[in-house]
Amino acid sequence: MSNPLPISRRLLIFQEARNPHDSAEVVYLPVNKLGLPICGEGPELPSILKLPLRILKVFTEIFNQPKYKGWAVVAAGPYHDTSEEGKFYAVVLEQMPPQAQGQGQGAMGIMTATP
């Protein structure tokens, strides 16, 4: 019996901000574009389904980009950074095994992790 490959997870942080070209539009800017590797369980975040629909739409657009192919969102929620002003969101991505990547599902194959 072979040992399964270790799961690769990354934590991305986004800041909610006004679009500099259209102040009526809200954008979500990545604070750490490459994400931080997560060892162990990672941060405990509420179900992604508790996020407002507008944020789910934005994250769907972001994570369906080709650079996120093979990654799935496993958790997302508000992130509180006391050293910075503004609204932040944390997203945990998990690398999908190769056989799961070719099943016609985009990177925003939202998975909710429940203990």
C-alpha cells in the first residue's frame, strides 16, 4: 500500500478596497499574492457559505483563473489584522490530486471543511 502524497495548502489574504478607477466599485486585492504555506490543520475559518454573495462571486472569478488550476477553496472568511485598517478576508486553498483536476470542475470547486 502506498502512502498518499502530503496535501499542499496555502493561505491567501485579500483586502477589500475601493477601485481607484471607479470609487463606486469594491475590489479585493491580494495582500500575499503567492499565499503562505500551511503546515498542519491551518486556521479555523467559518464555512465559506457564510460569506456575502458578492464576495463569493469575486472569489469565484479570482479562483477560476488559470493560475489557480488544480487548487480548490476549502475555507474562507473574515480575517482580522489589528495592525492594519480595513476589511480583510482569508482564503485557504488546497492542491487537488491530479485525478480530481480533470473532472470538469474549475478551481473554485468549493469544499467546506467541517470538523
